[in-house]
Amino acid sequence: MTTAPAIEILQRLPYWKDGETYVLQLGDLFSGENRRFVIDIEVPGIAALGLCKLADLTIEYLNLADRQEISVTLPVNVNVVPGDVAAGRVADPVVRAERLILDAQNSKALATDELLTGNVKEAATRLKGTAANLRRQASLIPVTDERSAESLELIKVEADEIDALAKTAEENDVIYASKRMTESYSRKTRAKNDRNQIVDPTTIPDEFLN
């Protein structure tokens, strides 16, 4: 490689740099809890063929039950298979769905800003366009197994919720609609295993939005 890879934490979670190391704060995890995180690494030009390690992912946590500090390190490799084999591979549907859902959260954040500045029509149009794009991208994912079918459903669920948010923006006052938008954004970016359940924004009790 000619330069160090650029790294982006798509969930916008708290992080800082310690030298060349990115330190990402995930928060508490409970027993049986499942989370997904997406890290985007821009791969610069690689001069030679063959296995190349881009980075190490180190997960450090404290097991409270055993009072034990645990550290697990996983390498991030590219050029794992020859070019002719890689040419026939397709994007992992789970990663693809997760990336699309996270990108959709940026639209929610922008739409919230538009609502708060009085641009209701622009916010609703943005949300509807995002939902339409999610459905268009979902139509391109072939269903070959349970994982791809689940990924397809997650994208459709997100599209349905964004359409509901667009309707909320058009039919309710700005403060109410922006609170619904912020709740949805927060729930979908915290990466917990309940984040992909479809939620009608009009059914969330108001006390959860204060």
C-alpha cells in the first residue's frame, strides 16, 4: 500500500485517536445481546498481489461476572483470494443491508434539520426519496439463502418506517415530527439487536420523546 487507509465509523459512535489507533466506545452489552457495527475502510492502491493486512480490530471488555478483562484481536485482510475468484463474488447481503440502513439515518438527520428550519416539503421529499431508493436497492439483492432473505426484509422494514416518518412530517407540527425523527435515528444508530424492528412513529408514547 502507498498510504494509510482512511477509516470512517458509520454509526457516529464516540471515538478518539491514540496515535495511529482508533478507539471506539461501544458502551455496555448485556448477556445474549447482539450488535452490528460497520467500519468503512478506504483501501489505497496495492502495488503487489498477495495477502495484505489493512488493520487489526481489537475488542476489549470486562466480564463483570468473572471480574476478568478480555481482549480479542482480529486481522482485517484483503487480497485473500486470487483476482479471478474475487471477480465473481458479490457483496455480502448482510453488510449491504446494514450500510444502506445506516446511510438512511443520514437522510433522517438532514430531514430533521430541514423540519426545524421550516422546510417541511423538502424534508418529506427527502424521506420519500430515501425510502424509494431503499426499495430499489432491495430489488437488486438476490435471495439465495436465509441471510439474504433477512437482509432484504430489513431494508424493506426501514423503507416502510421512513415512509411513515414522511407522512408524520406532512401531517403534524414541526416539533412533534422532529421528535419522532430523532427517536428513529437514535434507535437505528445504536446498533442493538432490536434496531431493525419496524416501528410506526405515530405509536411511540410521547413520554419516550421528552
